[in-house]
Amino acid sequence: MSTPRCYRRSLCWIALLWILPTLRLSPCESRAAEPPAPSSDDLKFFEAKIRPLLVSKCIDCHGEDTQESALRLDTYAGMLGGGTSGPAIVPGSLDESLLLTAVSFKHELLQMPPDGKLADDEIQLLRQWVEKGAPHPESGDAGSITPRRGAIDLEEARKYWAFQPIVRPEVPEVEGQPAKPNPIDAFTFSHLQKQGLTPSAAADKRTLLRRATLDLIGLPPTPEEIAAFLADETPSAFEHVIDRLLSSRRYGERWGRHWLDVVRYADSNGLDENQGFVDAWRYRNYVIDAMNADKPYDRFLQEQVAGDLLEKDERHGEASGDYSAVIATGFLTLGPKVLAEKDPVKMEMDIIDEQIDTFSQAFLGMTIACARCHDHKFDPIYTADYYALAGIFKSTKSMQNYTVIAKYNERTLATDEEIKRKTELDAQRKAKETELAAQVKAANAALLKEIGAAADSAVPADAEQKYPEETKTQLAKLRKEIAQLTADAPELPTAMAVEEGTAADTQIHVRGSHLMLGRSVERGVPAVMNRSGALKIGESESGRLQLARWLTSEENPLTARVAVNRIWGWHFGEALAPTTDNFGRLGEAPTQPELLDWLAVELRENGWSIKKLQKQIMLSETYQFSSQAIAENEQLDPENKAHWRANVQRLDAESLRDSLLAVSGLLDTSRGESVLDLPKWKLVFDHTSKDATTYDTFRRSIYLPVIRNNMYDGFSLFDFATADVTTGSRGTSTVAPQALYAMNSELFLSASEGLAKRLIEEFPSDAEARVPRLYEIALGRLPQPHEVERLLKYASQLEPLLQTDAKIEDPHLAAWSAVCQSVLASNEFSYVE
């Protein structure tokens, strides 16, 4: 039994609905431009050729009585306005007219009429009609078309909390208490009162110092720092600690790592071809330096989007020879890519998709990449919004090419004068090398002739020793000159970075496929976030500069909110809005929206200074709460969403490793640079899956290689950030391999032995004095008497047993290494109260 014709058409338009939600008009585009009045000849063409075709092939299912997928083709307004899936025709545009796409059978899921393709001459008639501007008797009345059903109401959408303008909220008064000197506490205490919660007591000074030190620099406080803080009884003692830590070079190494999580930093590509990113370290060090310099956050973001286009800003040390802003654009090149994709257009669009996904989550806390194939299912983001951003990134050169195996784009970090000098020296060297080769050839020919050998005979291995002395002298002189020219013209440094490409708007890719294109979309930003009209992008500009400036403008409320939310979360272990990378409707709303907005205003009005904001946070009573539980509070707020106490937090993978090295005296505090001993463009590991990456350094963990698909064990075991996507907040797991790692890994064993040597050297004959020192170095506190007794007993009983093992050279050191390992493997070392 055959399927009814009208039903088959319905099925085809259902397929169209599934494939082409991307072509929906956004509210700002729902009014079609009024076409020019058609000529009489054009109207005759429509009546004689087009109307009969539409009536015979289309009107049964898309006419006055039936409108499958809300589409009418019996009126001009219906054609322009389209149905559920978008406009059927766009006058003058063959590529953007859905009707032509359908009748051309270009896509297997969009073929109309469903009972067979139109004849070629019929398709050509429709193409001619659209090219003429789709003349129609009703075209003069079609300038105002009702927006399609289901269109996003932007004004209503902007009422959502994340899209609301940031306004400084009034600092609340805490009932029954004097005014709080720190507004953060006023918001927190007021919120606690409303929830019926009691704030925890203040943490003791040792706990507070350990918390702050690990928080800001990722290393435990030294016994000397502890003693100095305990001895300082002034009201500003803790403020002095914060100032010291914020000014430490170690600060950037700790907080820079937070940002590297957000921007999915790695030193290799991952995916199909794990190409080494040998210059990625420059971006990593740029981030560290920016954090240490307290580079304003707005400038920090702008540089990563368009640093190559921004004017030099002398206030931030960007003098001649400073390429940091160019290096910053490495943000756009660092993502994982399918480098062996055989379709170059697909490869390019997949890379752009990854850039949009990272950009939107990292900076805006929105999942805009969901709209690549269809309008966002939950948030007011159109597919057109996606391709407005895609046009900006497609107009940017991120890759040198899109051939197998593709290479990322790089920029030379040198001035025009340096490049010119290098070119001149290279040319001189090449000329000398040519001269050298010519002299050797001539000398060899003379030697062969002298010994009576044929001109094409092999040259003796010791030929040069038989040259005349004058020739030897000339050759030695040339080689010396070549060596000097080589030394004078080393390879110029390069960085992973982007630059302006061929500027052009991008067509919507139907269902995300570049094989089926819809209408062109002007480069810009999502309509729901844009309150001041289209970005003013010149024809020859990518739009990155305008995007960067919009990103940190006052009209965009997301950037500051997302930033302060993450900063709060990194300090407290729980952000005010828990889903740090998703401020959309599937994310969790902030528990204290007024506090979030107050922090966002503070960030903006204090010059986008992260350090100032951190100091404000850390000087609050809220930050200084102890982690002590309160039974009544546990019943009302067991997850501590209201921040009535401090969260106990486990050290992240880097802080754990760095702390082990620090307390053992093994930590190398020198600055790291390149981490891969690889020629450029080579694979970290190939089909043999052998990874030659080494981790045998005692530098801080931020200087270790991050290899996608083959992470360092010390990272992967302790919940290191996934280097493929934005990670604004890490999870924490507790699994058996972590304990095994603490018992058997080279890291823990080396650290334990280093700490034992340190204790023995400091107290060579006083074992009892070692235990308090061990506790203060490792845990930041003094031991209880029973703890001293227990460790001394353990050491005294273990050493005789070890003396029977001939493989152990120093049983006393081995025993105390075991003592130290028992402390370093403890929960108290790994957790911060």
C-alpha cells in the first residue's frame, strides 16, 4: 500500500524540521526587506511558469487548508516568513532559499516533492524566479511579516538573572549586629540569618595561615613564616600575610594554573594525531606573568581574543620587544583538533566549533556551541548567533593549512629589523656555504687529476688532508665564517598565535554540515547578549577586536559575573553559582545573587584587579571561618551552600606534588620554559603509542608537560583538569590507587627521604626534636604528646629490622624516611581546613 502523497510530503517536512532549525529567523531579523515592485514581465513569468508549478507540486500540503510544518506557499508572506524551519525563499539568494535546497535533492534528508524530483527545467525555472528577486503579485504588501511561531522574545529572555545588567546592590544590615566593616560579611551574615544558620567560629592562626598560603601560592607555610605570624599580634597581621603572598612570584604559578584549567591548556594536540605543541609554554608563562603583574582582567581577556590587534598599552609594560599580547592569542590555537581530517572545510569548521565552545564557556559561562546544529534547546541562543561568532573566527587565521596533517598558525616574535637582519645573515651564510662547496669541488677535482684518477672517480676519504696548505687555510676560514654567521643568526623565536585572515561572513551550516548551507549571517555576538546593536566590523576585519571590546564592556554582564564566581569558588571550594561554566538555564542559579553582583561591581570599579578582589575576600570573616561543623546547621544546610563554615578541601594534584617537594627540600623554584624535546610539528607519540615525554624535574607542577591522551600519573590520579574542555571547577574523587600512589610512587618515596635527611641534618642526635619539626614543616602545627611517642616508637622498632636487609645502605635514614612517609601520606597533609 503506497503512502499518501500529502503524508509523504509531511514526512519530508518533518525531516526538514529536524535538519533545518538552523534557518529560523531571530526576532531582530524577522522582518523581511521589502522587495522592489515587480515589472509586468516579471509578473507574467510568475503567473505563467511559477504559480502553476507551485499549485501542482506544493499547495496540497502547504496551502490555505493545510500547512505542514506551519509553511504556506500560496502566499508571498508565507514564503518569506517560512514555517517552523525558516524562510522558503530569500529573494535574490539561491543558497539561502530553502525551497531550492529541497527541490534540488542536495541532501538525502531534504528532498521535495517526496514522490519524485522535479524535472531539471522546472528546477531551473524556480532558480530563475528567485534570481529575479522572486517577483510576486503580493510582493508590494509583504514588507511586514509576522514573526514565526516559537520565536525568542528577547526582552523576556533578558530578564533571566545572568543577562540582567550588573547594578551594585545595597549592602544589607545584619539584624541585631553592628555594621560589618567588610560588605562581604554583611551579605553572608544576612543570608545566614534568613536561612536560620549560625556562622562558625573563626579559624585559629595556624589553620588560617596554612589555608591562605596553600590558597594563594599552592605551597605550605614554612616554620619561619608560621612563627612570624604567631608573633605578630597586630590587627593587620593577616593582611600583611595576604600582601606578602600576593606579591610572591609563586602566586602566578598557583593562580595561573587555575586559568589554564579554564582555557583547556595542553602541550600536545591529542585526538587523532598527537602533535607536540612545542611553543605552548609561551602562553603558559604569559598567564603566570599576567597573574603576577595583576594585569587588569579586562585587558587579560582582550589580549587572548585580539592581542595582536590591540594598541600597545605602556601602563602594562608593553614596550617595544614585548610580544606578550601576541602570545596571548595562543588561547585560540591550543585546543584539540582532528589534524588528519581529509575534508579541509570540515576540519576548519570543527576547529572553529572548539574555539566557540571554549570562548563561550571560559569567558561568558554559556554553552553557545550547542547551537551549531540547531537553536539552543534551553537558552535563548539561535543557530544564527552561533554562525555570527563563527564568522569572526573563520575570518581569523588559526592554522597554517587544513591539509593532512595540519599545522597550527605561529607568529615570529621579532621586530621587522630583527627579521631583516636574520634574512641578511642567512643569505650571507648560504653564499659562504655555496663558496665552500665550490672550493671543495675544485680541490677534489685537482686532487683526482694529480693522482691520475678519472674525473668521475670517488674522492679519497682523506682527500682534504692532501689539499695544498693554502686551500686548507681558505676552507678553514670559510667554515669559521659560516659558524659565526650561524651563531649570529639563530632561529627566531615563535609562538602559537593567530592573525587576521580573509574576512567574510559565514553561512549557516544546516544541521552543522558544511555540505548544506543556508543564509549568510553577519559577524557579531548573540542577540540576547547584545543591547546596543550590531558590532561595527569593517569589511576587511575579522571582528576579533570588536568582540574583545564587547566582551569587557559594561553592556555585557556575563564576563564579570563569571569571573568573580570562579574566583570565589577557587577560594572556598564552592562557587556562589555552582555550575561555573554554565550560567544558562541548565546551570544552577547563585545562592547569593546580590553578593555575586556586588563582587562583580567591585571587580569592575577596582580596575578589574583580581588581587584587590582576593584581598577583600580573604580579609572577610566569611573566609576566615573554621571548618568546625554545627549540628543544627548540618540539618538545614548539610552541603554548606550558604558558606556558614569553611569547606575542607583536598589539595589539587599540583599543590600536592609541589608541597611534597617543598617540605622535602627538593623543590626547584626556577622558572620553566619548553617542556617537549621535540622538533616542531612532530608527534608526541605515533601509532606505536610510545610516549617519550619525561617528568624527571623538581620544578613546580605548572611547568610539567600536559599531554592529551596520556596524562602524567601524578595528575590523572588526583583529578587533574580535563585538558580538552573548559574546567572552571575540578571534581574530587577518593579511590584506592591514590593510597597506593602515596605508598609506592617515586614522588612520595623521594619526598619522604628528602624530608628525613632534612630532619636528621637539623637534629643529628636528638630524635625527639625531629617529630615537632616534622609536624610543623608538613602539617603546620605541633604534635600532641601521644603523636610524638607513637612516631618515636615506630622509628625505634623499625630501624633494627631494616639493619638485617643488606640492600639498605642506611637503616637509620630508611626508618626515618618511613616515619616521614606516614605523615606525608596522611589525610591531614592532603587536606586543607
